[in-house]
Amino acid sequence: MSFSAEVKNELARIIGEQSCCLAAELAALIRMGGSMAIGGNNNLGINFSSENAAVTRKVLSLIKRYSDVKTEVVVTRGRRLKKSNTYHVRVIPSPGVNDLLAALGIMGADGLNVQSDSSILRKVCCRRSYLRGAFLGGGSVNRPEGSYHLELVTGNAELAKSLVRIMKSLSLPGRMTDRKDDYIVYLKDGNAITAFLQIIGAHNALLLFENVRVVKDMRNQVNRLVNCETANLQKTVNAAVRQVDSISLIARHLGLDKLPPALREVAEARLAHREATLAELVEALEGRVGKSGINHRLRKLGEIAESLRSRLPAEAQEQNE
């Protein structure tokens, strides 16, 4: 089962809210996953489809709660690889459907309201329920182990804009884009997705999401630290190799005994401890010179070696390499 299905199964079990909130949730469900059908005498019907059985049951229960209309349920099986079931709820056209749509704000005095459900979204609790219905009707969310992504898909541009406004009113950074003939309202930030799950009441999914996210973030932090340590170690090794090459060149063509005592001491320590860090060289010299002092003398030795290289004939440089 996908993570989206787990979240929807949890949301479908939420019952017992205020009547205004249930109306907002049903309105969003119908707008996201439903369509209108016209019958005799200009009576309207409703067709709703979902691949989630729990969502379908919730739609039926909400419809029955508001109106005693006649409904039919048909299950079809897909012919593609997944061969998943699709559940179709058909509300037979009747005057009762018109009354139901009017109660939900989908139908007004001048006909169908295709613009906004602002009339039923004045309360914060109703906006939360509306987002829940929108997710049940056309939402999905990735598992937290992968990339963070939650989206609500609709073919209605005005509805998508309305969903963005509702998210903004609840401090969610919702954004909108289009994909072929659909409009996508999405969240890509982990904190925003957890806030969305909390707002719509998916508390179990929220806990699971947060647990996985904490482990994932900790693993990423450990990887960053390891990569940083590896890079620092590589820099230390590369610097030590260059320093040993320079000191070896000085020993062959000048002689370490010709160096000032301070430089000779550090040169001999580096040759004796070829892979040591600066801190380890400090210990090797029993603390007589600090890290900055050793680093300064090693740079000086590098300058002497570079000066020698510039004066050596080309053949001698090739032999040294």
C-alpha cells in the first residue's frame, strides 16, 4: 500500500465533526473527484470516482447524511499492469441532488458555482476540512524516505487557485503549476507537509512521517560530516606528500645540514613522520613549536624547494620527478 493510501485510509475514518465542516469536506471531495450529470427536468446527478475503497465509503456516508438521494456503486478493474479497482459512485439525477449541491455551495441561485466555495469556508475548522476533502479526492504524498512532495490535482484552474489561498490562510506555502490538462497545488518542504498532515487530521501519518524524517535528516548529517572529514583528510595527505617531496629535493641538492636549525628540525620531523598531521608533528617535536610555527616553516621549506627547482637544469628536474 502506498503512503498516500495509508493517509487516505486514516482520513476516511474521521467522523463526528460539526455539520459545517462535513459540508466543506464533501464539497471538496465532489469538486476534486466528481462531475455533474444532467437528467430529466434539468435535475442534476453526481458521478464520483476513486481508487480507494475507504474514500468511496466516506463519500457515500456523507451524501446519505445530507440527503436521501438514490445512489449506485460500480466497481471496475483496470486493464493495465496494476489492474487496480476503481470505485464509481453515481447519484441518480433528482431534485434532492439539486438541494444537496445548494447546501454544499456548489449550486447557487444562478446555476452551478464553478468559482469559489468561500461561502462555506469562513471558519478555520471548515477550511481544514476542505483541505482534507481535497486530499481525499485528488491528493497524493510521497513516502518520507524519498523526496518530500505533496500535491493536489484538479482540472479546474479556479479551484487550484482557491486551494492555494486556503493554504496561505493556514500558513502553508502552497504553490501552483500546470501539468498537461491538470493544475497542481503542491508542497515540497518537509515542515510544510507535516503541518498539512496535522491540519487535515492525519496524526498517525504525521508521526510516521516525522519519525522517518528525523532518521533521514540524521543520516544526511552523518554523511555530510563523514564527507567533510574525508575531504579534510585528503587535503592533509596531499599537503604532506608535497612537503615530503620538497624536503627530499632540498636534501639531495642542498643538504638539510645547510638549513637553519629551526627549518632543519621541522624538515627532519616531517621526513620521520610522513603522514602526520600538524597536531601530530607538534607532539613529535614535544611541543617546542606550535601548529602555526610548524606550518610557517613548512611553507618556507616549500619556497626553498621551489627556488631550487627554478635553478635546476631541465634534465635534473625530470630525474627528480
